[in-house]
Amino acid sequence: MLIVKLAINVVHMPPWVDFQFTFNNQGREVTYSLDGFFTVIMLTRIYLVLRLLTRFTRWKSLRSHTICGKERIEADTLFSLKCLMQERPYLVSFMNFIISSIIFGFAVRTFE
């Protein structure tokens, strides 16, 4: 898991690097920038916000960690998300929809 986190966070676009690809698509020339590719890849870092939000819930407290330890359940981010989904399903679904719309909308705008 550490390798995946490092791979996601190591991707960045160095300043002053401006490289463009030109493709022929259905008889038209389409130009993509390297900056656009890296920006869309860097949008996967939104998981850091998700981890931060679940960190400050009551499902990541010392009490819940102790109870999960007795039941042999790992009280990690996924556990917090599952608990939040059971506690407030509409809010979690709405936030998921908003975040996904922003990410995919930006990706479509970048590559269209």
C-alpha cells in the first residue's frame, strides 16, 4: 500500500516544462499538453482529503479503536467510511457525487 501512495504522490509537473502531443483524430489535429496529463493524474490525490475527513470522525477515536481491537477489526479509513455511510448515507453519496463530478468534468474538459 505504501508503494501505491508513493506512486500517486510522486507524480508532479515540473515548472517551465511545456511539451505538447499532436494526434490526428477523425481528420482533425488534436493537441494535448503534458501538463494536462499530469494534472489529471494528480487529481487522484483527492484521497488525501478523504483520509483527512475520516480522521476527525468519532469512528477514528481512541474509544472506537479500542472496541475494534477487542473485536479484531482494523479501524482504518475504510472502516470509517463504512460507518459514515451507514450513519449518513445521503450526505456521503452526495459528497461522492460532487467530488466525482468535479474530477471527471475536469478530465473531460482537459482531454476534449
